[in-house]
Amino acid sequence: MAKKTGNGRSGMNNMMKVLIVDDDEALAGLIKKMIKKIGINRVKTAVNGEEGYEIFLQFKPDIILTDIQMPAKNGLEMVRDVRKHDPWIKTIYMSGNMHRFRACLEEEKTKYKASLLDKPFSFSKLTGLFHEYQEERK
């Protein structure tokens, strides 16, 4: 459910929880700022899939935004583990090499309605995905 922000623009539900998993800590921090700009304040970050999974277990996010290629545990492996607890969690996969992963992400897209986000991406592309998710929840 969207709420009105003080500046008159429609904001996202501030109760929504988002987990960002990316080994590029600077990028994860930038994405976190972008997400907070649209009115989502409950955001956590992790630097790899292992840490992301541990945070997931405690934080119980509504959306996971994850890089695919990371050390320790990649994004796909982490999401497979997450789906054992929450099969239908909304997932947005990010990669600068998305063309290499499109085939292995087909099941994620068709069965789980996962989204794919090519790096670099714009603020409007990211916010569009969050607004789509918000509409699905209505």
C-alpha cells in the first residue's frame, strides 16, 4: 500500500523489508539510499550469500535484491536456501554479466516471478520494480 509522503509524492509502504546482497559494499550502500528515497526504511545489507542467508533468517525480508556472482555463496545458491523457508519471496537478481545467467534464471523468472536487473541500472528502473511488487501485493 502506498502512502503519501510529506512532499505529496506517493511513497512505498514503510513496513516493507528489503535485503540487499552484494559483495560491492559501496554499490550496496548506494542501492540502500535509493530504496530509502522511495520510502522504504527497513533495509539491511550483506556482502555475500552466506551472510545474506543468515540475515534473511533473522530479518525476514519481503524482497531480496541480490548480485549473482559473489564469493562464499553466490546469489542463486543463497536464494535456493531461502526458498526452503519462503518459497515465494520476491527476488531481484542483479548482474553486470546478466547475459551469462539468463538461461539458468529462466525457472526463477517463470516459476517464482523473479526480476532481472542489469548493472548498471537507473533509479527509475529500480523503483519501477518496487512499484510492480507493491501492486502485486494489493
